Amino acid sequence: MLIPCPHCGTRPVEEFTFLGDATVIRPTSLEPSSMDDWMDYVYLRDNPRGNYAEYVQHSGGCRAWLVVTRNTGTHEVHSAVAAKAMKAKP
Amino acid sequence: MSGFRIARGGLIDRSANLNFKFDGKSFTGHQGDTLASALIANGVHLMGRSFKYHRPRGVISAGASEPNALVELREGARREANTRATIVELYDGLTAQSQNRWPSLENDFLAINSLASSIFVAGFYYKTFMWPKSFWEKIYEPLIRKAAGLGTASKEADPDTYEKAYAHCDLLVIGSGPSGLMAARTAARSGARVILADEGSALGGSLLFENEEIDGTTGSTFAQAVISELASMPNVTLMPRTTIFGWFDGNIFGGLERVNDHVAVPPPFEPRQRYWRVHAKRAVLAAGAEERPLVFGGNDVPGVMLASAMRHYANRYGAAAGKSISVFTNNASAQRTAVDLQAHGINIAAVVDTRKNGKIINVKGGKSVKSVSLADGSHFECDAVAMSGGWSPIVNLMCHRGAKPIWNETIAAFTPPDMGSQFTAIGSASGKMLLSECLRGGIAAGTFKGKTPPTPKCRDEAFAIQPFWWVKESTGKAFIDYQNDATAKDLPLANREGYGHVELAKRYTTTGMATDQGKLGNVNAIAILAEAAGKSISEMGTTTFRPMYTPVSFGAFAGPFTGHHFQPVRKTPLHEWCVEQGAVFVETGLWMRSSWFPKAGEDWLTSASREVKATRANVGLCDVSTLGKIDIQGKDAGTFLDKIYCNTFSTLSIGKARYGLMLREDGVVFDDGTTSRLADDHYLMTTTTANAARVMSHIEFCHQALWPEMDVQYVSVTEQWAQMAIAGPKSRATLQKIVDSFTLNDETTPYLVAKDITILGGLTARLFRISFSGEHAYELAVPADHGNMVARAIMQAGQEFGIVPYGVEALSIMRIEKGHVAGGELNGTTTAGDLGLGKMMSTKKDFIGRMMATREGMVDAARQCVVGIKPVDKTMKIRSGGHLLNQNDKPSMANDQGYICSVAWSPMLNMWLGLALLSNGRARHGEVVKVFDGLRGHHYLGEICDPVHFDPKNERLHA
Ligand SMILES: [Zn+2]
């Protein structure tokens, strides 16, 4: 599998470390009533066949955290965007 | 013993005689031979015994699919099991042994299995050897392995080297027969970067052995001209002896190049094999098709061979399988064998064609063919049988990513699935059975742009097949899978017993397993299974195709990363000094850490105990450079650390250090360490040695993915600084002698100070007054290159105070004496509360892990928390791993109260001490528990106590 790092160009998957689901958003509330949201954030994951956005670090390269979208059925990589840039967009 | 060398012809060099040994007997062959062709030419057909019935077996094929002629190649450390004699290139001095026989190939004791074969049906192992269960491991399996087992590996280290390499190309052509050559030439002429790979020792594929005519010349002459042209082009890489064994994501192909398997010993500085990763913009599969055996009685007697293999041996190697041959076929292609062999002067006893209702029922003969008997009652004497059950395109690679091949009725074979333009099949690999189609398909596949060049002229041989799967009239055993000894009857049996799904039938009958993965037998098996199940072949489908196409040695996967080169060795900046001091090193991750510093005659415990005593009495110096160090800067550095740590760092005074605790988002403790504030916007974090890289990555994630709006930068400086702990009552006096122009006292350097200083007349250094040992202590960091020199200076300065170097063992003893938690307690299950650090968790801010740490189960009073433990019998040794039980309870999971995490011999208290995790432990100090150490058969009483065993009031820290 090849991943097009926005900083380093297309590089082999061995240079990257996968973390997991990039669609979950860390809750901001610290109220006990928000516990369900936190449980979902920490533990609940979809396991889709098809497109999946994951946090991936270019650990053997520029070390940037990326959001890589790939098809879990075909392993085709659709995009790789810096997580920083992703978060900046609302 | 009927094979012989034909007087003329072939692509062998008859002037080059090569001597070799098979099962200890000497033979001679020629340059260009394979081991199999040389054995056939020497009249040897018996090359192995079968796996289950130990039946005599000879060579079936002339290539990678060979299921029978598996040999142990070479001797001693270079011995390699399960190599296929059909692809082993002959060299002078080659030695090979047959497999699966005892005591010898000719007289195999276990052939008795064959007589008892009525019980050796499919599923036999599962049915017979299941009860009682314990017998399987201890008796049945070792026995079966000894009786059956394929070759044995050399137990010596492999003396040869292996390499890994990458290649990139516009077009990867897999296979160098007529289609592959045309694709490569067409693409190369248009300027594309082309790699042409072929598993064979010579390029040319079927043109090396089939009698063809292309552009008015022979197939092999035509091939040679194309190969010469390709070899002269700078944009072409020719890779003979290279098997493309797998297709992976991103159009990446795995390849194995047998660089020096064709010589006895690789030349100096050359690898035996090279593991390739080929990134191809486009690839074409031109791997050809595999001829199928027919399924009839005695189709495994040595001398029964694939029809194409028989003419391959005769035409390419000048090796005749026999003097009189019967041909048995269901298709047109076997006619070639009859014609070619006749041209070599070999008698054709009979051509039996199922399309004309001809059937061979049984082959007579044990170790070689004597005759064949036909369904019509006739018999023919012959010494070899050529069989052809049709052709199966070699679709494997195109199915490696999950797609299934498609059944084609016309050619009675599975053809490759459509995988788009990045990887296409051409020629007979795509089911095209005419030479002109192969040439045309190759040219089309190699045309990147513009007009398609013309196709060379050739003569086509019409192909027609009428499927025929199994001669049911046979009385002898009719084999489907030679390597696993699966017979035609096993498949209907599997279906009757409920294992009719193709994947289940594979496991139940073992058809299609082992080193050849059913390359020859699978389609026959599927057809017979489909018939038994009343399904079409298309409905039955195939089993899953997975890499590797053919076996790849572990050496090739490992490449150069073996032994010393398996992983990098990290040495600290103080390594040289540690060596001078006589350190014994221990591997900690990649790091080499100084473990203890023995004097003459000391063992590790004596040495470490002496180091502890000297440090606690006077002063000791320890290399702590392996701790992770992360430099963190920026306007928001403090706020950022407040998010990362559960305690607060934005309020830390400049010039001070603070102990910090990090949680994971699930509330469990992640890491700890001391972090200092060097300036308003500048912090220096330290992490544990083990978690340094993980913490760095965590920080990067938290900033980039969670809080990118924060103005903060960070970089690992672990390797930039040499760091030393100077501990003990004389540490201040020792340091005083090397610092520049200031007096060390509680005003200038109070506990937890962190400051930039200079030492030894102007050298940069950072001084921290922190302590892991519990003593009055400092840590001094200097630029890495100065480390050894500064350590020597400190030793000199401390000489008058009796300074000693101390290692990780002494450090560990001192931290257990002091009840400081480390790896044994920060084990991925403990919360801050479990460690007695619950009060560190701020309630005034958000931090990683805050919410999850408040969950009911995370604050439960019954949780196991850190306590001290010591044996009631103070002379007794305790060991970590022992479980804690209430005194009157029996050992069980339900009664488990906790376990011992860390132990040490305390030279200060003269006894063994430990730290343990114990349910509701803080309320149980003074209680006596039972320690159950089932692993070592060791049970004793332990007393629970405060984790701080030594100097409980921390008086020494501030002394
Ligand atoms: Zn990168």
C-alpha cells in the first residue's frame, strides 16, 4: 500500500503508523452527564466495508499526523490530508 | 529405469559434464540440465515417496508445480528441504537426498501404510487421532510427523546472505513466453521502463521447449533474438530466476530472485537470494497455463508424467522419459507429445483419447510403468505414460487480492478475473490457447500509445477439449493431489460427510495444501466435488488464492536483518565511560544500559548491593541518558502540558522541576517523569526509557489532531544530552568541585531546582535537583559529546568521598526500597489512584483521561493498589509474579487478591522486599497474606506494608 503524504510524497505503508478512526470528535464537556459521549469517543467504532478515514502518522518520515481515507475492501487510498489542516476546517 | 539421453538436440551443453549425487549415488549430467532432467536422462524415475501411503513417486511436471520430486538439496548448513528437482539447476558437485522414506527410497518400511490404506481415507487424522485428547500432542502427532514429515531443515545457521531490493517500472511483465516477450518488446521499443521477470533459469517460457515456427524461424531462435534486443536496451531489466510470488495493494509485486541457487556456494559478497518489491505502474500476467493430470488408476506410478513435461524434457534437455510411451488425453495438445517424441525416435505404444471414448483404467507397475490397461480390455506394454487433462491458466497472482477466477466452458478452465488496466492477463494465462493470440495479446498489452505494431507470423495448432475428470472404472488408486495423497474417492466422501463446500473439502481431504498448494490437482478436485454435490463447477468455485505463489525462504524475508543486524543497537553518550568502569550491559529495548559494575569476583547481586550501600553512604554516579527527553516550546507550552499531564504545569515556576503523571484517554496511567520549566515558554519533559517514542508520538497527535490551534513546538532531544544522576550524602560536595563560580546550597539549588549552569570552566550544563534513589541527589545534563569527559571529571572529583558508579540494578533496588513506582506498576492497568497518586489529578482543568478516570470501576475501593510486601520469614526470598490470597483461601481466580509486581534484595534492610498490587491495599497495611507462586511451587506468608520501605520520612532527600 502506498500513501501520498502531503509533505513527503508517495511513500510505502511501512513508514506509517495507524491509530484508527479519524471521524470521532473529542467531547469538550467535563460534566458527568457527558459520560456517554466520552464512552462513544473512547470505545465506539464503526467497522465499515468501504471508505474509512483514519489517523495515520508518518512516523518514519515527517512525523505528521494525517487523516488517510482508504477503502477497507480494496485498500485503495483516496486521500491523505494533514490532521492539522483537517481540524482547521470546521 | 527406462529414461535415457537422446543423442542430439536440446538446449544443454553436452560438452560440459557435471557430476552430482542423488541419495549417495553418483551421476553425470550437462550444463543446462535441471536435477530432474539429469535424473531422467540417467534412467532414474523414482524420486520420492508419497506423504501418506509412502508410494513410490516420480517426477510429474517440468516446473514450479511439481508435487512429487521434492528433495533435500545440498548438505550441512546449506541443506534445504522440499526443493523441487524440476527447477533445481544442475551444477557440478550438487548433492540431493530424496524425502519421505525410511530406511531408503527403494525399500521403504512405511509403505505398509499403503496396504492398510482402507483406513487412510479423507479425514483419517481427524477421526482416528482425536481421542483421548492428550494423546494427540504426546503420541499421535510426533509419530505421524516422523512417519510422514516432509524434508528436515538444517539445524545449523545459514552461512549465506540475503538481500532486499526495490524496483520501479512502467510495465512489469510476468513470464517470458511468447506473450510476455511481445509485451516487453513492444513497450520497451516505445521507451517505457520495462521489467521482464521469469521464474525459469532461461527466458523464453514455452518457446524453450515447444516446436513452434515464428517469422520463418524456430520458436527458440525467435525468442533469442527478442531477448538479445531487450538486453541491449537501457530501459529494460531482464530478471530470469525471479518468481513474482504475490500481488499486493498499490500494484506492488513481491519477487524472489534466486541469485546463486544454481551454484554450490555463492561467490564472495553475493547473496544467495534477493527479495524484490516491484512498484509497477502497470503489470501484465503472462505466466502461461498449467497442464492438468488425468485421474485414473495408477496415475502416480513413476513414469506417468504430464504430456507437456514429457516433451519439455525431450525437446529442451534431450531427456527421454522412456522408450515406449502411451499417451492419454482429453484434448488436442497432447498430440504434440506423440509427434515430438516420435521425431526423437521414441515408440508411441498408444494414443488414448477420451474424446474418442478411449480410457486408461489402470497403470501396471510399482516403481516404474510396465503397461496400461484400457476400458475396452486391451493392454499395451510401455515404460512411460504421458497424460493431459487440459490446461489451467495460471491465474494465482490476479486472485491474490481477493477476486475469484471465472469458469470458462470452452476451454474447461478457470480464467483470471478482470482487475482493471493496472494488471491484465495475456496469452494462455488469460485462456488464449493459440500462439497467434498470445503474440497479438502481448503486443496489444505492450502498446502504451499510438498504433499497434504488426504481429509476427506463426503456425497455430488448433485447441479443443472435452472435459473428462475421472476414470471411475479404475480399480487402482486414482490420485487427485499427489503431494497430499488425496484420491478421487476422497472428495465424494467429504461431500457425503458434510464437507462439500470447496473450502471445507480442502481442509477435510487436505487436497490443495502443502508446498504446491494444489497447482496441478485443484481443478480436477473441484470438478469431482461439484459432480458429487450436484453442482456446476462454476457454482462450486475455487478455494482462496493467497501469496506466496511458490514457497519463499525465511532467509529472503529476513534479508540482512539477522543476528547482530536484526535491530539497531543504541548506546548512550556515556557508553565509553561505562565500559571503562567495567559495566555489564543489559538490553532495554534497543538501548544498552549499564546494569552493574562488578569488581573482581562479584556476582550481580554482590555488585549491585555494594553500589547501593556506597551510594547511600557516600555518593554514586549513574548513567540515566536513556530517559526520554522532549524539548517543548511556544506561547502555549504550559497550557498544552496541562492537557497532556493530569497535574498542572502552567503554574510551575521558571527554574523548577515537577513530577508529572500522564494518563491515556481511557483513564489508565500512561507514563511519568520529571518536567522542568526553563523559561516562560520553554519546558523540558522527561519520559520513561520504555515510553520515550510513544510519548513523543502522543504529543504530536494531541497537538496536530486535537489542539492544532495551540502555539507549541516539540522535538526529541533524548540523544542530544548525556544525563547523569549524582546521588548520596556527598553528591553536593562532589558537584561543588566541578561547577563554575557558585556555591551549591539550599538557597541556590533547593530541592526541585532546574537551571542552566556552566561546569569545568565554561561547559554548558543543566542541573536538576531531583532524586529517584531517595538520597540527596542531582541530575546533570551535558551536551552528548561531553558526556564521557564530564563523567570522568565527576569520578575524579568524588574520589576523595568514595564515589562509585552504579547501574540499573542498584537503581532498581533503591527505587523499590523507596516505594517509587516504575514499569512493573505502570503496567497499563493501573490508575493514578492505584499508584497512590490520585491526588495529582487536577479537578480544575481538562486533561487526557480525566473523564474516563472518574468512572465507577476506576475509583472502586476494591481496586488493586500499590502496597509494600515483605516475607514474614525474613530470611526468605520473594519473587515477582506470586499471587496474593487471604490466608485461609484456596488459590483460585475468584479468591485472587492481587500479585507481586517488583522485588529486590535490600542491602539496607538485609532482606527481600517487594511492591505489590493488592485489592483495597492501602487499608491493609500490617495484614499477613498468603503468597501463591504456583509457577515455581512456592507458597509462603507475606506481610503487607507501606510501599516506602526505607527512610519513610524522606529525611535523606533533604539532608
Ligand atoms: Zn511525510
